[in-house]
Amino acid sequence: MPDFDSLLFAHASRVGETLEALLGERSSGAEVMRPPRLMEAMRYSVLSGGKRIRPFFLMECARLFDVDPAVSVRAAAALECIHCYSLVHDDLPAMDDDDLRRGKPTTHVAYDEAMAILAGDGLLTMAFDIIAHPDTHPDAEVRSRLVGLFAQNAGAGGMVGGQVLDIAAESKALTEPEILQLQAMKTGALIRCACESGAILGEASPEEQAILLEYGHLAGQAFQLADDILDVTSDQQTMGKKTAKDAIAGKGTLVSLLGLDASRKRARELLEQAIATLEPFGQRASVLIDVARFTVERKN
Amino acid sequence: MPDFDSLLFAHASRVGETLEALLGERSSGAEVMRPPRLMEAMRYSVLSGGKRIRPFFLMECARLFDVDPAVSVRAAAALECIHCYSLVHDDLPAMDDDDLRRGKPTTHVAYDEAMAILAGDGLLTMAFDIIAHPDTHPDAEVRSRLVGLFAQNAGAGGMVGGQVLDIAAESKALTEPEILQLQAMKTGALIRCACESGAILGEASPEEQAILLEYGHLAGQAFQLADDILDVTSDQQTMGKKTAKDAIAGKGTLVSLLGLDASRKRARELLEQAIATLEPFGQRASVLIDVARFTVERKN
């Protein structure tokens, strides 16, 4: 049994290789021409490292139901396309106006704004092409459910809506329920989606799917709280992106509302709750316990 | 049998009503919250009229195989979401920087840039949610094929790629094959997609599907050529958007390359070719003949 760090690295490598292949220069249709500079900007946006934590959640939830990571990696790569497109668009001057991401210039700095908008659009669109392909799952019913789930979590009622709330949060102080709502949409939605997708790919029972959705909900909250804590306690060098951003932008987070100690306590509580949901899976869920712990205890 | 104009109006109304319902304020999931201002910007972007010509192609191609427009309107509405999102993003300051569309301020002018980017992202994402839903077609295999087809035509090898080529065309003179390639991607892809989707929704034979793809290819070229002619011969009042844009941007079109008379002749030839492809369908395809003719002979 490999240790957790090796497994995280192995899954991330697999996701990277899959994305490399999907974004490769040769395309399947003979008449199809994908502009090289666009493909380069899409590759830049999605192949720049990152922990691939959402794909990890997806692949490990699917593995509970004996889905080989060699298969679930396609849905995982699609989810990562959606995550990375959202980073590219969020970093744009009209939005968060960030010039550094994972220690490298953001896409609109490395290319230009138009290319960043279009690379994001291309990645989001490609995600659905990947999911709909029979290689992702032999049963079209499963693929269709995944498309719907991804779209709902990524769209106006999920991640995109969360970004709208996040921008609005710059000009008003949020209450705790408002912050939880914002985070459940902006970052929580894709993590819940990862866990629920794993269950769907594995053709889990409705009960098992509900457990993993709840696990994803709690792990996502813990992940976000850890992120907010790191934004206050870490530095740009370690994080590969600007820190103390929330305070500078005047954005309320749970950390500014509850304080650092209470936030750390809350993160530990969420972690314990997330782990408790997995109890019905017994020993099989040990990696999901590890990844929940990792999201809270990570240093960047 | 209603005349063509009434049918165009009836289908457009149906598409508008469907989009109204899908973008309605109440959402299906109890916990889902879609930010009101985002929904307003999405509605503004997609409910601002327009001929709904892509939905019309889709619904009428599907009707060849006895698919009721009350059913095909969902896939048609999804396609219109993709078309409208592309207009919103193309109009952004970083891209074509347009402030007028269908006689109204563009989305980033009426709202702001961040909201326009996110409204576009939301519409693109919603399109896939609509297609994946069982109401679009009872067979998940059909829905999956539609998702793949939409994504391929809308993505890097289709519309998004075409926009990249279009931006690049501002700084270099294009040859005729390059212009045809650009147009086949930027505007042709969604029109081909409309026609092919109609065939897929109607569970047409591979031969019938290939005919409609070819029809869509030719009708799309004719449509684009007519657009380029109108850009030169019409005015902003009639078009509801800026005209002579291509010449001002220094963009080569077939009209600047071939001249106005030869372009008109070419448009008529394409129209005749498009009509000829429909011959196997006999009298049943009369509306598709009408719409091809309309795209070439329209005044705006």
C-alpha cells in the first residue's frame, strides 16, 4: 500500500498525462483544426501543476466501487478542466486581477486577455466533450448523469454563482451563513461534484451516493477553511499565489469572523465529521480519510 | 400550412418561452441559490430577441423525422444559449469591444465586464445541463451524442477556435481558404451542429444525418456570406449592430476578396447547392429550403 503522498502524486501524474493526451496537437477529426496558440494557452492553463485534489476525490470515491483509476481519470480530467477554466477567468483583470498562480504568470499575463477568456471557454467546453465520450463510461445513462451533475455544480447555481457572490462580497460585510453559502458554491460545489461523480461512475446505491455527497460537503468546507487560514498564516513563496488577499480586498471569511483559533478548531471538527460519514465503508475508505486530513493539514 | 415568416416567429417564440422557463427565478433544487443579478444578466444576454435561426435549423431538421417542436425546442434552446454566450464574450472589450447588439447595449455595457464573463460562462454551462436532462430525449445515448456534438462544435476545434482565428485575422491578410476555414469554425460550426443535432434527435439513419450535415455546411457558408455582404451594404439602424466593422478592423472577408457582385453570385450558388442536398427528402424538406433562402435573402 503506497503512502498517501505517493498516491496523491501518482493520481496527479495520471491526470496530467490524460490532459496532455486530450490537448495533444493532433485531433481526432480529419477536418478539425484547433489553433495552435489557443491549444498552447489551454495547456498552459491546465498543465501547470497543482495538487489535482478534485480529481483525487473523484478517483478515490470511484475506487470504493472498484472503478479502476485508469478509467475514472477521464471524468477526473474533465473536472480539472472546469476547475482550471474557473481559475483563468477568475484571475482576469475584470475579476480578481491576479498576475500570479501556482508561482507562474496567470494565463492573461502569459498570453493576453482575449486568449485567456477563450482558453477558459475552450476548457469548459472540452470538459463536456470528455465526459460524453464512451471511453468515460460504457453506459450512456451514467455519462448523461455526469454531464448534468457537472453542469449544475459548475453553473449559475454552483461555481459561477459563487464567483458572483464572491465579487459582491467585496462591497459588503457578510454574515456567517452568507459566507458558508458563498463557499459552498464557489469551491464546495466542485468538491461535492467530485465525490458524487465517483459514486455515479461506480454505479453506487443511492444511499452510498448520498454518503459521499455529505462527505464531499464536509471535506469541501474543511478544505476552504484551511485555505482561508493559510491565506492569513502563509506567504506568497509557499503558496505560489498572493496571500492576505481576502483582507486586502476587504472580503470577510470565516477566519476574519471567528478568529484564527476558533477557525482551526472548526476545521478539525469538520474533518472529524467528514471522517465519520465514511464509517459505513469501513477500512475501504482509508484513503478518503487521508485526503480529508491532508486538505486540512496541508501547508500550501 | 403557415407561411415561412410566421413559422420563424412561432419557433422563435417557443424558444424564448423555453429559455424564460429555464432561466426562471425559482430553481429546481431546494438548496440551490442562483444569484438574482447573474440570472438577470443571463436573461438579458439570451432573451434579447434575435432571429433564433440556429434553433430553427435544429427544430426543422428534427421535424423531418417527426420530432415535435415541443420536444426539440429544449435542444434548440441549449444551442441558443451557446450562441448567445459566444456573442457576450466576443463583444467584451478584450475581444471585439462592441457596445451595441440587436439595438441594445451589450451585456458588459448594461452590467459590467465581470458579470458579462460570468453570464457567458453560466449560459455555456447551462446548455449542457439542458441537453443532459431526460426531457430533452428519453434515450441517454442520444443525449450523450448531442453533448459530444455540441461540445465539439462549440469548442477549440469549432466556434472558440474560429474566434481565435478571427482575432488573428486583424493583423494579417487571409487567403480564401483561410477565410473559409475561419468561417466554417466561427459561425459554420453551430449551424452544422444545429442540423446534425436535428438528425440525431430524430434518430435519423447515418445517411440522412450526413445529408443534413452537408446541408448545414452549405447553408452556413451562405449565411455567413450574406452576413458579410450586409456588413458592407446595410447600416447600423437596420442591423441593430455596428456595420462596416470588418473593413474598419482590417479583416478580410470573401466580400473584400471577391467583390460584391461575385459574392452575391457565390451566395446564390451555395443556396442552390444547399437546396440540392435536400432532394432525397422531397416535399418534406420545403421549410429547410425556405430557411436556406431566407438566410441569403434577409435584409438584416
